Amino acid sequence: VVYRVVSSLSTLNDVDHFRLEAPKTLNGRSELTIAFESLTTSGVVPSLVVMNDNGQVIPFETRVKGFGQTQVIVSNVSSEQRFTIRVDRSSVAPQYQTGSFTLTATFAAPSATPE
């Protein structure tokens, strides 16, 4: 199951929140892969946080970060588990703190981790 949204951080005070729920059809241990991609030339650099239904931060692994792309993996996702993804600006130079982006969230079986 894949969710995709196009949005933007338009000001230095802008923070976006996206809520989603894992499908009922998840079997066993699954992963939530969140892929952020900047759509602007300057390449907005995000600060991503994943929270559970109670607003508690969920640990995740960052697999890709750079060149306008960030990918994080949340492990051990169960069916119907709810998440909030917070997208905020990171503490980099101002020209990289605003801009348009796509955010894609994919629920699937765990992928192989390169060694």
C-alpha cells in the first residue's frame, strides 16, 4: 500500500503533519518506508519525525539522505497501526529550509539491508 502527497514548507515557521494508518492486510512483520524528495532547485532539507497515535516519537532508520532525498524505515509495523509524520525544516542554510516536496509512505514486507 502506497500513500503519496505533494506539499511545501512555504515559510520558516511552516510545519506539515501527515496522518496515515497501516492497512488491515499486513501480515506479520512489516515496514513503513517514508521517502521525501525535494521538488525545488535549492532542495529543501527536511527534519522528519514519525510518531505513534499517542504522539510519542517512534525510532526509525535513515537509509538515504542527500541531494534532496531522504528515506527512513520504521520496522515492526502492525496492521491498523496509526502514524503521524511531521515534516519540518532542518537547521541548515536558509535557502534549504523552504520549498516543495513529495512524501511517499509505503507499507510492505521488510527489504534486504545491504551489508
